Amino acid sequence: MSWDRWWLFVVTVFLISGTPGPNMLHVMTRSVRYGFGRSVWAMAGCMTAVLIALAASAAGVGALLLASPRLFDVLRYAGAAYLAWLGIKAWRGAGKGAAGMDPDVPVTPGVSTFALYRDALFTGLSNPKLILFAAALFPQFISQKSGWAPQFAILVATFVAIETGWYVAYAAGGRRLSGWLSDGRRQRAFDRGTGALFFMFGAGLIAARTA
């Protein structure tokens, strides 16, 4: 794999990862509600889901999903249901919780680190198209003239570094928002907007196809 090809991968992943999606939205809202420090557990959960998807694509699960539309549909509808549940949870909890606290004041935990990790993991795993995305993207940057495994390892490490950087950026932005959300009306609007976005992500999964 040449340096030019690697840099093209870096730019491509940087732009794709930075696009708002369920993972980034989840990390940001965890930072708003529970603080930047505790949002690290949400980052870890989302990243675990990404690594599982990358490993699955390398193991040929992407090809299996393409060959088995019914299996893909099962995963797709399950993921959409989970995202819809997150939307309902955010909408019903609008205006409640710690989102409006001053960012310089320690936030009462309110939820276990395991729950933060688990919820983020399920959020990340809710999108089976990530496996198809990885299966389609990575081979484009792997040279047939060199060993496949070392190149794949480099691309995965690069992807993880860029994805983590965006998690941190979204979490930092979320923590800054917490001061602005000290107003109850703003907090309710933010929570309901978050719920609506999760519903939209779920609707996007329903409309998704393997092709």
C-alpha cells in the first residue's frame, strides 16, 4: 500500500466519520448529560461496535449479508427498533436529567459505567450496513502486490484513530452545550430534537437495502 493510497484513505474516512450519525449523536448526548469524562465509556462502547463490524467484514460476514437478504433484514429491523426506542426514551425524558448543569460542576453519575458502555455498544451494533460499508471500502485501498493482513491492520488502526478523534470532538462539543442547556426550554428542545434524529436514523435503516 503506497503513501498516496493511505492518505486518500485518511481523507475519505475523516470526512465519512465526521458526518453526524447514531454513534456521534450518542457520544455527544452522553457528554451533555453525564460529563465528558463519563462519556469516554460511551466512546468505548461505540468503538467496540466498530471493531466488531470491521472484524465481521474481514471474516466475510459482509458477503454473507449480501447473499442473505433475509438475514440482513432481520438485523436491519432489529437495529431500527433499537434506534426508535432511543428516540422514544429521549423524547419522553425531555427536560429531565443533568443536561442543564454547568460544565464546570461535577455531574452526579446517575448511571453505571457499564450501562453507558452497553447502551453505546448496542447503538453502534444497530446498523448492519457498517459491515457492508467496511467490506466495500477497505479492499479499495489494499494493494494486491503486498500482504493483505498488514495492510488491513494499518487501515483498521487508522480508522480507529480518526473515529476516536471525532468521538472526542463531539463529546467536547456536547459538554460545551451543557451550559447553554441550563435553560429548561432549551434542554427539552434539545432532548426532543435528539429523539427525532434517532427516529430518522431508524427510518433510514428501514429504507436501507443490501444493494
